[in-house]
Amino acid sequence: MYVGIDVAKASLQVCVLSGPMQQHAFANTKAGWKALESYLSQWENVWVALEATGTYRDGLMHYLFEANYRVSVINPAWIKAYGKSQMKRHKTDAIDAHLIADFCRT
């Protein structure tokens, strides 16, 4: 199961690719990370991907890694190039989260 997370200062836009695509938002706080972990615990073999932009992802990245999730931090240039290859023109947090999850799956 693949999870893409677009990280902002105050929020996490999450896209889950397991069967039908699911999108959710969580706060980028310890309480939000705990809620995200609780949500992800319903699946096995979860692979979480985040973009390597800024430092807002660092706490979440360490939290998920310490909770035994597979976590990848992806170069944003790769995500941008992948988006272009998929002919994605629009850019929102939800679209970015889906693109990151799809990149991870691919």
C-alpha cells in the first residue's frame, strides 16, 4: 500500500493508493501524526513517501520511521518531472499527494 503526503507547515494532505484512492487531511502536529498512524494501521506493508522540501516533514518522517513504517524522502525535482510525464498541469496539495503516492508505487 502506497501513501503520498504533501507536507505543509500546519497540515498534511494524504493520498492512499490501496484499491480506490483515498484522500485525507491531518494536522502537522504530534496529535495529527498519531491520528495518521492510527489511520494507516489498518493496512500492512505501508510505504510512505514525502517530498524533500523544507523542514516541516522532519518530525513526521522520524515519527513514522520510529513506528516501523517504510518511509522514503523523494527529491522534489523527480516528482515534478514525473508529474510532467503524466501530463499533470494543475497543482494543489491533493494533486501533489496523489502524484507522490503514484511515484512511490511506480
